[in-house]
Amino acid sequence: SACLVFRYSSWTPVSAGMRQTAARIACLALTAACARADIYLHNPRGSNNRLEKGNGNRNNANRLFDSENNAAGGYGMGGSAAEPAPLMKYIVGSELTLEWTSQHSCGHNNAHCQFVFQYYCHDDPSEGMNIRDGSTTDTISEGDPTDQTRGLHEPYAVYEKCKARERNKGLWTADQNLNGREKAVNTRQEPAENRHGFECPEERDYYPYWHPSVWKDIVVLTTDADMCNYYKEESFNVQAKNECSLPEHNNERACVSNGGEWLTVEPHGIDPPKCMHAPWLRDNHLGNSANGRQTMYNWTIPDEVSDACILRARYNISTQEVPWNLDGRYNNGQSPIQGNPRVDLGFGVNGGTESQLELAVNTNQYGRTFQDRSFAFRIVPRPSQIGDDEKIYNINVRGKRGNIVQTYPAVEYDFSPKVVSAPPGSWFHFQWTGNDKTANNGANNGEGTDDTDRHNLVQIEHPGANVPMHKDDMTMFDVDDEVTAAGDSRRDKDQLAKEFALAKQEGCRASSAIDPNNDDEDADNCEKLNAAPATVDLGLLKLKEGTYHFMSTRNNNFSNRSQKGAIHVQKHPPPEPIINVTKAIGVDSVSFTWTMPDETKADGAIDASEPVQVTAFEVDVSEDGGDSWNSLGVYEKNNETSDVFETRNFTLSQLPAGITYAFRVSAQNKEGWSRKSQPATVMTKDSERSIYYKSLLRNAVAPYELNRETAALAIGFGAGFLVLAYLGWNWHSTGSVVPRTCLRMWRICRYGSPQPPQEGIRMLDISKSRPGGDTGAISGTRV
């Protein structure tokens, strides 16, 4: 496995919108061990070059793009090729939770890695270059690129220019022999011209690419956040790129000297990509991140209405053997790594075989890209009744039919996102799709009709429940508002609960008419959701404040189970910050830093990967050990700071020497203030004067200090003397050592009640001491 090569370039500005290459281009070669490093999209559903076939190995790895993933990965399209389901649609400005798994480590010192997410929309069929899933697994033909039966992502012009253009010869190729292949379709990782759809191999393998690209950048998640500014500045979202009017030339000098025009292509004109620290992942494991949840990122759907869009995910890992700035000077014999090298450990004499080990290295697998792409989806306009500042969350489904072994390296069913925490007034768009051809000779375990993915949503009382609530007890569907089509009326609570539970099925067979020996395969058995469509859109709802747990009844047996989710609609202030470093700076200053907890995430899915949206911090100080606190002020976040949530630092100066201070911090977002952090203390360094005064204080107090044990004995003897004196006085006065009070208490305990009152003595009825009060209630000041 390997990774995408990230290029660091010595591009030099010549004029506005124009750049030229220097003679040498330095290349960021992020290396990887020689093993598969697959990436699989789960929401939206990643195809891994599949079409309708949802199980087994894909039919054609060259259909649309070069994934380099295991052939068993990926999901089938919604519905089937013969009966495709309606495309999933996402509303402008809504938050879509991107979920994926990747095979190797990330987010820690074991390796460097990057995830690069991009999208591309093109729905105009007039020239035949519209994005489409197609209805056959055959690769699109160069001779007939407008064939609508074959899938297409990049337009043909992308590949046409790529195969004509000279490859970048300033790149590191290690010891690979490209055998005279000199075009951009030939790279160190893919020396042979092996076409995958109309993808350009050089553009695929290097980011940011130095020529124009149809892809628009969403986010870069990286272990090296210091590179974020570079990624943002060089993204074609914001930075113009160049190409030659004669497509065979890849630089300005060659272009102009051969009679061509060096063209400047304006950027996409959208915001630069987000960039932040990558999530933590372990090696050799297609599983969850360190917090036990799916690896994810919340993408805000752009304002680009289109009937055909594609999401692209690229995964890159790196080891330490190859510096990032390797270029063409380090090819062949100068490369720091060679294929299958022998390493002498120094055990034997003169490097004998007993001292050598052979390493498994294939240099075309260093700096190698893995990717997955979604099926086509739509971006639709924002409903007019929803304000621009109102949040919309997409509630979808991930996974496919089968148990954990049958679905691997895909996943079993679950809601996506599984848990959402949203502020009051938020909207939720419930929709999902499923495949109708996940066949495995009937062996893909699941309920309902073989080969099919189907889902519903019913409210349950708590996460551990496996039986849906009665409709009268459901609270989730008593909604604040609903977006309806023109002329349609809002659905009431019962209608909503029924449509969510039955997934809009109609014409259901009566329970008594279902053959109990073939109920799974009965097409009209609505109890198993067999009559539900592959794509179900249950609409856009504004839920009331509260917590709602839900499940799918069909996918909850003990082969594939626990398709459950939760939505928390509530004010969600951030958790308390954590003060993690305190230190004294000289004799008159102290400093401390704090961070937000890892589980603090962006608005939306609480297990999303985007950092918390804190708007301000307040810092308090105490000089008396925490008995009293004073605010040092509220500090608002600078809007120009990086998207990577930085550690915060605070320094307080002009303080007396040798004094201990306590600090605490609270954080604010639009939902309110967090609790105060746990206090942290730090003392200014002592000066000569403070040391002198402290010694005077100690000497002044020392003569009056008593040994603790001596003091305890003195107090004990004093107390004992007073008790003996009292007993002696009592014996002298009453003739008894035992005080009368003690005798009286003993009688009460012995006989259970006091003696009757003597004649002539009036008892107080305390029930009448407070008119209207409870019996025995006496008002007064507590003493």
C-alpha cells in the first residue's frame, strides 16, 4: 500500500493569474509500506467501481476510476441497472455526514496520512459528458464517449489532454523504469497506460495538481497541519492554473518555444478547502476511530444545484524512510530506497548472510493513491420557508445486506450519522437508498426478500430497547413544522409515524394471507418491508426539543442487528476546557494553555470530525486558593485563525514574585457557556526579596508553633479534667455521680413515653401555634 504524492512546488508568480514552473519541482513523496491501504466510503455509498452487483468481487476495476482497493469492497447502486432507484438528494446548506473506513493508521506518530475529499457536478447531457452511473459495467469507450449506457465521471477532454501531455519529469520515480513512457498517463505508480474511465493518472496521484482540474476541494485531513496553508493556497478552488494551447506541453517555456500559448485558467472561485488534523486510526484495521465511532466529516452541501454530482475520497499514508521533498535528482541509483533491499544488521563478519535481512519493498507502491467514489447524487435548492441560519441535517443509512463476514470490507446496516446533537429549531431530512442485487446464492443473511436492502424507522424508548413504542406513546413525530410540496397539507403525528414505520408501503397483504413458510419472499409482505421502494424520502421535519431513540425493525435479528440511532434536540453548550500546561515565566509572569476535549465536535453529529465551534473563552484568576475569583476578561475567537482548533495560551504579567495563582477557563458557543474548567495553579518564581520576606514570616511564626501531637494531648487532658470536675460537682449537689438529665433520658428510653403531666401544669398545644400549618410545624430562625 502507499499514498498520494503531495507536491511541494517552486511555482513563481509571473503576473496575476499566471504561474510558471521553475526548472526543478520538489515533490512531497509520502511513502507507505508494501501492503493494501484501501479506503471505502460508507455514506454516501461508495461504489469501488461497482454498478448493480452488491456482493462478491466487482466486475470491472477500470470502469470509472482507479481505486487500488480490494475487489470485494463497495456497494451496489440504488435499485438495479434495469430499475434504478431515484438518486439521493441533498439540500443546499445541509450537513451531510461523510463516513469511511481505511485500512492503515492515521492521526498519530506511527505514520503520516492525508484524506482528500472532492466533488464534481455536471448534469448537462447536451454534449454527452453528463455524470452518470450507467447501466453496464463496461468501461466508457474513447470512440463513443457519449454512450449513456456506460458510466462517466470526468469528461473525455480531461483524458484527451492527459494522454497528449508530457509527464512532469521533475518528479521522483525511485528505481522504476518507465520504459520510455513519457506522457501524463504514465506515472511511477502506474507506468503502463491502463485507462480507468477518463481519469488522468498524474492528476490522481498528485495533489494539489499543477494543471486545471474539474474537481472542487472540500477538505484535507492531514497528520501535518503545518501544510494546511499550502493546501489552501494551491487549491484550484482559489488559485488559477495554467495549461498550453498545444496540449502536449506541460510548462510555459516548452509551450511558447513551440508556438503555443500558455493559458491561464481561472479557479473555481469558491472557498479554499477546509484543512485540519486527521482522525486517529490503527494499522491493518477497517474499523472505527479512537472514540469508538465511525470515522467521519460533516460536509456542508455547496450552493451548486445540479442533478448529477460525484463525491471523491483519496487516502494517503506515509512512512519515514523517504523525505517529503524528493524530486527527480533522487531517481534510480540516487533513490533512498530500492526494490527488495538487503539490510546488514552487523551480526556477521564482513556482512555475511547470517547478518542480512531482505525487506519487502516495491517502489511503485511508495507514494501511491487509493480512492473511492460515490454513486451519482443530486443537489437541490433550499426550501424558501427555511432560513439561511437554520440547520438542516441529513439522516441516512449505511451498510448492505449480510453479516459481518459477508459484508466485509463493507459494513452492516446502521443509521448515518448514528447520533446527532442539534440545537432547537433544527431541521432533519430523512432519506435512504438500497441495492436490489446484493445476491450471494441466497447466503447474504437478512430479513425480507433475498438480495435487497430495505429500511424503516420506528421510535424506541431507550437505546437498549428492541420493541417499537405504540404510536400513542411516540413523541418523535409530534413535530414543530414540516416542509410540504405546494398544495399539500402537513402530515399529522399518526400519519408520520405510519409512513416512517412502513416506509411508504401501500397495497399490503393482510397478515392472515401471508404464507408463514415463505413470508420473507412474499413481495406484498409489508411486515418485512418487501413492498418498500429502494429509495425512500420521508421528508424534511423540524423536531421539537427532546431526545429521540429509533431503530429499523427489519434489520434487527442476531445476524445483522442493532440498526439504531438517536437525535438530541437540545441546547448544547461546549464541555469544559482542559488546562494542560502551566508554567512560570521569570519572577513576574505566569503562562498556561488549554484545549477542548476530543469529543467536542461541530454542530450536528456529535461524532463528526470537525472541531468545536467555540466563539469565546473567559479566563478567571484567584489569589487565595480558589475562595474568590476575578474575571480577566472574555476573549473572542479570531475569525482569521486556522480551521485546525489550536491550543489556547494565556500569559499574565507584572505579578509579585513567589505568589501562587489559580486559573480556570470556560468556553462559549451559540448555545451558551460551558462549566468552568478544573482549576490549575502556578506560582511565580521567587526573587531574592520574596525569599527574604518568606524567611522572615517563617521565623516570626516559629516560636508559636506547637507540635501537633503535643497540642492534641493538652486538649485531651483539659477536656478530661472538666468532665471529672462536673461529675464531682453533681455528686456534691445530688448525691449521685449520674446527672439527672441522663437519668431522665434513660427513663424515656426504658418506658417508651414520658410520665403524665402533674395536676395544675398546662401543656402547650403546638398544633395551634401556626394557624393553617401542619401539626407540629413551628416557624422560626434556624439556630
